[in-house]
Amino acid sequence: MPIRNRLAEMHDEITGWRRDIHENPEILYETHRTAALVAEKLREFGCDEVVTGIGRTGVVGVIRGRADSAGRVIGLRADMDALPIHEQTGRDYASKTPGAMHACGHDGHTAMVLGAAKYLAETRNFDGTAVVIFQPAEEGGNGAKAMCDDGLMDRFGIQEVYAMHNVPGLPTGQFAIRPGPLLAAADEFDIRLEGRGGHAAKPQEVVDTTVMLAQLIVALQTIVARNADPVAQGVLSVTSVETSSNAFNVIPQSARLRGTVRTHSNEMRAMIERRLTEMAHGIAASFGGRAEVSYTHGVPVTINAEEPTRHAEAAAISVGGSCGLAPMVMGGEDFSFMLEERPGAFIQLGNGPSAGLHHPEYDFNDEIIPVGCSWFAEMVERRMPVA
């Protein structure tokens, strides 16, 4: 089925919603205005239920199909939050909030699911229930987990769940997906080294944390290079280093390094955490110092279930004519928390030749709105066809 005529007719209206959200970005869980706008629209559309405050500021709309419907319950998720970035697009609808902008396209995702919701509430051409999910705090706040922890899946009886993300560089309106691992688990580590500071001219009297630091940075790079299966996926990056001294003639008492670990399997994730901890303690002890290691698990691996992925691909081909194989990437996505609770799939939609995600000049491509809306609608009608 091509792009639905009704959604094509709504293109300007949905674009207006998107640009309004873009002008008024909100970060993490502070998506109060956006959530209120979403809830208002869902009520206007005639959704059977509209529930706010799921996962603090999340919104859920319930749309039941035919009157005697007894089919599946399908969830469609959009993220609502922006990023702490100062916008540099120069658009007429650029952010009115200094230091905040929709630099990842969540404004577009929200608008597209709203458009699909309006269409589905009008037509109800499906045998089952569509649950539209608008979550806060995807950008580092684990808003998907907060909604799940509030009972999202059980409360609304969701059986499958689907989401979409725009991709700069992928041709405009082109879909891509892959079964299995797609996006990585994203963890953080924070290692504090303690030695004995002193005069830089008397190294024999100190326990030098800068040497510990240098040795540890180099050693950590061997975990992926020498402890991991070469065909497995893993990244360990040290991204921040500091010491307790900034004087040229003082060896610091303490030092600290922080970074991120990205993996595509739980086995690789556990191995890197174990080896990182062992190396930090071992290297510090070998110099007469000590280490404190904090390792924080972030979002898990985003894993597309086999059957839902086939349905998502078929819907994409129906709407857009084709669907490519998405590459595995090391970025993280908190939709993975929802996929841990229910089978589903995460698909990519090309944003065309735009600036990259999280860039101050990025902007969502409004041309892809009817395509994205139609895919969400197609997923509902395909998974819950009317007999």
C-alpha cells in the first residue's frame, strides 16, 4: 500500500505540529508543554483513553479498532525530548529556548506518531487495539525504562511494540532494518586512582598517579583488541582525564578517568566490565596505589525480534517500495528497555542529506512525514487486519 492519501492531505497540519514542538524544546523529563500538547491532540482525535504521567511525563493514547475487536494490542512509540545544544539552523521555527534544541528529530517522531494516531482514530480499520506511546527522556534519562517501570506494558496489555528513528545520510524516505542486535548497550565507567603526591623533583618519594593513569589508558585498549573475539562488536573509549594538580612541579595525589563502553552482546558487556575492573585494581596496586571503579549499566542492546522485524520490513516495502539492511552501530537507544519486555522492532527512515544527529545545524526533514506516518499506520493494519 502506498502512502495513504489521508496522511498526505494532513502533511501541512502535521508539519505545523512538528515545527511548534521544534520551537519549544524540552529536555529529559521536563517535557511538560510537549506532553500537554500531545495529550490535547489525542483527545481531539477521539482516542478511547488518554493517560498522562506514565514514567513521570509520558503520555499514552489508546485507539480501539472495530467495535467487536478482539485482536492484538500493538504499541507505537515516539520520543519527545530535546538535547542541551544551542541551535544554529537559522530556521524561522528555530528553538526559542537558549541551550536547548531538537537535534535528534524527536519532534518529527512525535509528530509522525500523532499523525498516525489521528488517522487510526478516524478510520479504525483494524481488529485490535493501537497504543500510541510518547516518552520523555530518551537522551540519557532512560525514559523508556521509567514508563516500563510504571507498568506500561501490562497496564495497556501491549503484545508487540514498534518505533522508528530518522537517519541523516540515508536517502530521503528510504527504510532500513535488520533482525537481531541493531544498536549497542551503552555503559559508563569512572575510575579513581589514589597514590601519594609530592614534589615532581623527588619521584622516589611519591606513588605517581599520572604514570598509573597512562599505563591504565593503554592497557584498557587491549581489552577489545586482545580479550574479545575479533568478530564480536565492542568499543571502549576513555573520554575524560583529570588529576588533583595542575602545577608543573607537583605529582598529584589522585587522578580520574572516565569513558564509555559499547557492546552488542551481554557476554561482551560482562567481559569488558570484568577486565576493566581487574586492570584498574591490578595496575594501581603494581605502583603501590589503589583504584576505585564505578561501572554503570546504561541502555541494553537494542535487539529486533525476528518475526516483528519481518512485519516491519514488509510494512516498509508496502509504504516505500523497498527496505534496506541497516548496519549495526554503536549508538545506544533506550527503546531497548521496551524490547526487553515485549517483542518488537526498531526501524530507520532516511532523513536525506542533512547535518548529523546531535549537531547544532541538524533539522528533521518534513518531506518524510507522510512516509513515517503511513508506516506506523501500516504496522497496525498489517498486524491486526480486519477479517
